[in-house]
Amino acid sequence: MPGDPGSGESPAAARRRLRLALRRARESAGLTQGKVADALDWSVSKVNRIEKGSVSVSTTDLRALLELYGVVDADRAGRLLRDARTSRLRGWWDEPRYREHLTPAMLQLLQLEGEASAIRVFQPTLIPGLLQTREYGEFVLNFWRSELPEADRALRLEARLRRRDQVLDRPDPPEFHLVLDESVLWRTIGGPRVMVGQFAALLRVARRPNVRVRIVPFADAAIMAMLAPFTLLDFGDEENALLYREGILLDEIVHAAQRIGRHRDYFAHIWDSAHDEATSARLITERTATLSADLPVAEAPSVGG
């Protein structure tokens, strides 16, 4: 059913509350996912998907779970049923054209990053998708034209541009911390004009009070560059968090606390090893000026704003 944009309800937040509540209720009842599956004649993967929040749960299935877990408090059951209904509301990301062309992990990320209270991103090779300009993102996606059909590339680019509004321009934007390897400044994607426009956009975002951008210097980046790009999303407490990892044409959402904790440690180490925000902004500005100097005046994008 379509969502009501004026209701103030968040499908992503409701699904997250529901999955955590169901996992806690199962553990309190002393049941494994396998025992739940056996009792309800479900597959273990169905129970796992519900608890990971990768699928919505029907009210019929929810009532069966609550009965099995011994949840008899009417108020508590009522809240969970409301969350189940809200979790099935649809946002822009749930349009058929997006579901057809985006990965399941990316669809989950689109739902959840708009609710995050803090987002931490490490990118050793590229400007992250959330901050890419149209020209930069188009060039990156076209690199995969032999692997990704044109329709996939077009919808992925459109989704990248819509994400910025959903995440950074919402009324209560998250704390956004980005660490880039210094090599990103020197990797010319799409040519100097595209890079000047991209760096100008990055500097404008970096001036927002909730955004902090740091650059890892070449001298300290060798080991860190071996890490794949990753994003950590927090939703108010450490348990309520997730990890998004991406590689070559593959991505995943991770809920496992141990892996999330390990990547928190990675990010903290990288953050502390990076230049501070002022030095990082100066490096980006200097690189932008160098690239701009080689452009005809008519081609140079504005770096103000």
C-alpha cells in the first residue's frame, strides 16, 4: 500500500523497531530461529529475513510470532502491529523501476539512511555515491557499461542524486563523517572539468555544520587503502546500527554486531590518522585550483556557494 507522506510515520524506522523487538522476544522465550521455523512450519531463512528487516512481516505472521513468544500484553502487541503495518508503507525507493534495477542491499540502504542519526563513510577510491555530481556519477557508472545494462546505470544514477535530498537536505540531517584516501583527489574521473565540479560540490557540503570531511595522507594510506569502501549507520544507540559494504558490482547490508564493531574500530583508526577538516579542505581547494588552471574560463564550474 502506498505511504502517506504527511503521516510522519517512517517505514524504515518501524521495520527496524519491529525486527529488534521480535528478536528480543524470541530470545526471551528461549527459542532459536530454527525452533521458530519448525513451530510455524516456516523456513529458517524466513525467520532470519524478518529479524534482519530485509522483508516486511504480515499482521497474520506477526500474530503467530507473538503467540509463540508469549507476548500477551495488549499495548505491546498493539504497538508491534502498528509497526508492522507502517513498515509496509512505500517510499520513492519502492517504485517498481527502482526495485527492478537496484540491488536488494541498496534498496535497504535507501530506506534506512534517511533515518540515520549518524553516518560514517570510508572511501579509498572514489567520491561516495551520496555526494557525487551527475557528471561524476555518470562517468563512474558508464565504466561498467559492459556489465550493467543502460537501464540499470540510468536508475542507479537517478537514485544517487535523490539520496542527497533524502539524507543531507532533510529537516534533521545526520552527523555525516567522510574519510577519503588522498588518492581520490588525484584520480581524474571524467576529466578536469568534471573533477572541478565534483570538488566544488564536495567543499560546499563540507561547510555544513553536520558534515565533517577528512583526507588520509598518502604517507598513512597504504594499509587503509586495502579496505573496501564501507558505510556505518547509527540510529540512536550502538545496537541499532548497520554496516553497508560494497565491492565490484556486489554490495551487502550487515547486521552482525561483531562485524559492525570491527568496522567501527577501523573507522576510528582511519579518522584519527587523517588530516583535520581544515587541512583536508585546503588540500581539496588546492587540487581544485590546479585542475581549474588548465580549463578554459568558459568551462570552469563555479566553486563558490
